[in-house]
Amino acid sequence: MSWVFLAGDRVYKLKKAVRYPYLDFSTLSAREFYCREELRLNGRLASGIYLGVVPLVQGKTGKLSFAGEGSIVDWVIEMRRLPADRMLDVMLKSKLIGQDDVARLAHVLADFYRKSQRPAAPPDMSFHRSVGEMMDNRNALTCTKHLLDQSKITTLLDRVDAELLKARGMLEERSRSGHIVDGHGDLRPEHICMTEPIVIFDCLEFNPRLRLVDPFDELVFLGLECARLEAPWFGPALIEKVAHALSEEVPHDLIPLYTALHAVLRARLSLAHLLDPTPRDPAKWTPLAQQYLDLAEHALK
């Protein structure tokens, strides 16, 4: 949903003028607003990395610049460039992450969740959001020619729906007991830089409702992505350390459901790339979707 331009020690991020059911970047004013929201929200976990929102100006000759007189044609986020070799996904693939790194990240995330706002949310919010996502998942995954074993997919989706219904009371209790926070919203390994201090960037800015999460749901998502990178040990270790730092019990009964819900959603989003008229890396997406479905099935065993 953005173009990213690398320029020496700087990164410039330009939002695409798109509109989807869950976001609207179609106007100049909307893109400015969400650029400023991205700057504000990422200050929580990426202090000093997001430098500002800069107008992209077109002068009388048609030349574009970040300064000078002319018409503002768009807005750009300016960031410091982070070292690529310190990104969590890169370090996991290179087997360079150990328990000390998990402890460092757990400390950062526990402090973040401890200080995060806890907006009032209806107790059934998480349940109904998941029901809606599962409906979308079913519509997409059972109407595609890219996955071969449709009966297996249907069985898996039925199992996730059944587990979701069974867990409704537990999900509502998590909300009633104050365990829903304004979180990161897109906590993936490629958004974590294991520098000193650790930097966690690219939080979800375009829909505050999607950032209202159980911290352990968000941690499960990170663990799922690490498992896909052949580091299945990372997620459970991180969850236990964050729980200890927060003096909380891990909601063990919800972990398999959280994992399956995220995995099925990621399968659907992977296949969505094939709906583009000219998809990038078209051979990548069907195997990736199948990998996520396998992870969902494994979580519910």
C-alpha cells in the first residue's frame, strides 16, 4: 500500500492512492492524515526513526522536490534507514538469534503493552471480528482454483469455526478483564530490527479497530511468522517471557485458536496477490498459502 524509496541513510515512504473496504488513501488529505498517524503511532516503538512528514512539491517546470515553491502533490514519510542484516527475519534465517535476544525483545514488548492504552471495547468485539474474517477466508479459500484439496480446506475451516465458537466466552472474558490494548497491529519479524535498542516499526495506522488486540494474540502472530521461517521455538519462548514480565498467565487455551485464525487469514491474503492483473512473483503465493494452511492444521492438533 506504499512505495518505499531507499536513499543513502534515509528511507522515504509514499502511500498509494488506493481505496479498499478497510482503508481509504484515495485523497491527498487522507494520505497526509495517515502519514501523520504513522509518524505518531510509530513513535511508541521506533523513537527517533520516523523523522517527519514531508510535502512532495511540484514546481512550475513540473519538477518534483521536497522543498521550494509549488503545489503539494503528495506527502512522504521520512525515516532513518535501519541495518538490513539486523532485521529479525534475516537473523532467524541465518540462525543468529538466541535466548538473550528473545529476552531483550520480551522486555521491550512487555513495557509497550504495560503502557498501552486500553480503550473500552465491547466484550464480543474480538469474537465478531474473527467471525467476519473467517467468512471472508471461507469465501476466498473455497472459491479458488489455486489450492487443490478443497475437501481438506473445508474440513480445516469447519474446525476453526467450531473452535472459535467454543472459545467465545474466553474471548469475551479477555476483553472484560482489561486485556485488550491498542497494540502494534502488524507485528512481523521484518518489522523488528534487533539493534540496540531494539526498533519495532511499521505499525498499522489506517484502522485503529484492527490495532485493538489481546497482546498474546499479537505475539502468537509473530510466533507464527517465525515458525514459517523455521524457528518454531521463538514464539513460545517469547510468549512465556512476556507473560512473566507482565506477571500474567499465558491464556494457553486460546493460543491454538489465535494461531489458526492468523494462519488462515495469511493464507487468504497470500492468494489475494494472484488477483492482481500482473502479480509479482506469481509462483510464490500458492505454496505460501498452503504453508499457512498446514500451520493452521498443526496448531489445532
